[in-house]
Amino acid sequence: MVLNSRCATGVEGLDDILCGGLPANRIYLVRGDPGVGKTTLALKFLLEGVVQGQAGLYFTLSETKEELEVSAESHGWDLKKIHVFELSAFEQSLKADAENTFFHPSDVELNRTTKTLLDQIERVNPARVVFDSLSEMRMLSETPLRYRRQILRLKQYFAGRKCTVLLLDDQSASARDLQVESIAHGVIQLERFSPEYGIARRQLRVEKIRGIRFREGNHDFIIDKGGLKIFPRLVAAEHHVNFKNESFSSGIKELDLLLGGGLDRGTSNMFMGPPGAGKSTIALQFAIVAAQHNENVLYFTFDETMATLLGRAAKLRLDLRPHIKSGLIQVEQVDPAEISPGELAHRIRTAVTKSNVRMVVIDSINGYLNAMPAEGYLNLQLHELLSYLSQLGVISIMILAQQGLIGAMQSSIDLTYLADTVITVRYFEARGAVKQALAVIKKRSGGHERTIREMIITEKGIEVGMPLVDMQGVLTGTPSFLRSKPEPAE
């Protein structure tokens, strides 16, 4: 046997979490409640073996073979090349023999069942085996001691064979079963959560794998046609490339002056202000300019529908449709109830690595957070995502809608600490009209203009005016005009 040889699972994302796959020729426990995806994972594991020319054997101790085939058919799989052994077909004969013996019926049934399983293994000589599920063997054993002995017997039997084994456990035992955990070479936990609204959330966690390094923590996954799609937890420190430090122009001279040259490569930027003040319009301006320079842009819209976004942009001479058609701008309308943080991060990561996306827009960050209110540590996941984009030289733009229209603004969430650059947009009253003002609050990556400039959005697009040097109180919404020029600061 080759040391450190790996057995690929074939499950999308799982081999990445396992840093190459499961160590071959060992026994593993896959644990989870009914319906969480254990059988789907196990079938894909055996089908991957078929691709690699390895024989696979599936022991279905609770489901019938027909039920298993129906489940496989829903994913477009053919189980003809996998040996399926259905225990229920032998149960009646086992019970009949047990009734005509001097020994206790459960002893005979357990021994006959174990012998039947081992005989099938000898006949098929598989390289991959799945037992589904351990609850049946636990019931046959009746006592924890006999159950542990049976599991040890299986482990000793497979120790002399070149075979990788998955033991599926539906957690029907009242307490956590540590009997198999202590014996198994590795433990994989599948969990399912049901939020108050929206689809169920599923997560995978590797509890232990002896002798190898793996990605710890919870990893979101979904069950789709074709099997499990697991989204490995993003670790920003593992991704870094060298990129040119330069400013990206907005295409508007006055806006670039306010930003000290533009948005810098590899920075996270937040546009914040009241609803309708022009935050998304500024983001669209940057996206259009990026596409005009043949750079790929990924635009997530949580709050607007695709039709509304495209129609509004076209009226401002920021038509996205030609760039969407060319593939330079990808617009994804996110359904808040249908996505998890891991899946969103995976979409962004895929777009950056495969489509060479150089700008990511999240409109809005309120929608992102509100879409997943039950998710814990969402701020940390967002920080990891922004760090990942930063280390690859990608410009990220977040839209944050504040509460209020005129006067003091409030934010239900404070994420400004995550952004390298913060641009605030404000309404203010002047000479009987409602106007809009722009200001850069901070910029970590360099200097910027400290003034406040007026912004006008018309059918011609965005216009940024001169600094409002003869007014004060613009950011409060009710400015006053200065009768004389202010004395310069020391």
C-alpha cells in the first residue's frame, strides 16, 4: 500500500476541503440526520470509483434497491456498474432460521447478517464500500458492547484489504454515538438548519481525519441535480497575487479629484447615504468605465430586479446591456431566501479565478446582511471575502443605505471599518431646492480631497461640481451660507 495515497470523493468542493481526498484504505464515519445528503454523498463516492476503474459495493440496510435507484435517477446517475446489496431481501430467511435454533434469535440474526455482508465483499472484492446505515446494525446488536465488537470486527476485517469504507449514521441513537467515532479514521458531519423563511441551510464539517491536514470549520453546501455542491470556507491568507498598485479612474474628472485619483486597485470601497441619493449610480459609473477598458465586472443586485436596474441605468446613459452581451459585465439578481454566505463567496471566487473579474459590486450590503439574518458571524465572513478580493487586486464596491433623508443619518449596521475608502452621499437644502453632495470620509490607500462637492444626476449621467467652499453644515442637511470667506486653517 502506498503511504499518503488519497481516495478522491468526486463530491464538488469536498476534495478541496480534504486537501486532495480521503486517505485510502481506511474506515470513515459520515454522520447526519435523515435527508441531509449522506446517501447522495455516498453514491457519488462510489461513482467516482467507477470513473477510476474501481469496483464499488453499496450495502443498503434500510432502503430498498428500488428506492436507491430512484434517488440516483433524480441526479441523472446510473447505478448499473455499482454492486448494490439489499439487506431486506434476506431478512425473512434470517428470522426463520433464528426461530429454529437453540441460541437467542438476535445472536443468530446478527451473526448471519455480518457473515452475509462479508461474503458479498469477498465475492465483489470492492475498492470502495458503503454501509447505509449503522442504525440497523445498532438495533441488531441490541447492546453497546456487542455493537462495538461488530464495528471492531469490521475494522479488523478491512485492515487486510485495500478498501476505503464509508459508514453512514442517521443519528437515530438518543445520545451521540462515540463508539464508532473512536474507531473510525475520520468523521464527517452533515447538518441541516431550517430558518424561519427561505430554503434550508446545509453545512458540512470535518470532525477529524487522522494524519492529514484539512480545512476546519463549517462549509455551506446545497443538494442540486448532480449531487452535493460544497462551498469550502474562504481563507483569504491562502490567496495572494502580485498586482500593480494604481488608481482606477471613474471617468469623471471632479470625482477623481475628490478621491485623490480614483479607487485604488485591491481596495474595498463603501458608498453610503440615504435611499435614492445616487450611491448605486456612482457604482454603475465605475462598472461602465471598467467594461470600457475591457475589464470584467461582477454586479450583485439584492434590492432591485434585473429589469429595473437595466432600465434605470439606460436612462442615465449608463447602459449595461451592450457590456452584458459582450460578457464584460455579469449582473446577478440574488434571491435573499435562496442563498447562503458560502455560496455567494463561492460565486465571487469562481468569477475572479475563471472569468478574471477585476471589480465586484454588492448592491446593497443591507440586502446581503438582511438576506441571511440567522447566519452567525456574517461580518467575519464578509471581512474574509473583502480581504480575499483585496489580495488579488480586485476593486470591491459595497452600497450601504442609511436611515433617514435630511439631517443626521443612522445606519442599522456599521461596516465602515471594513472599507478602505468611504464615500458619503447627502441630501441638503439650498435656495429652496433639494440637492446632493459628495464627500470622501476616509481613504486608507492614499490622500484625498477634503472638500464637499455638489453632485447632479441627470439624463446625461453624473455631474460633480466645484467644492462648496461658501457653505457650511452641508452634511447635516441644513447648510448656511458664509458671508465672508473663512480664514485658512493654521
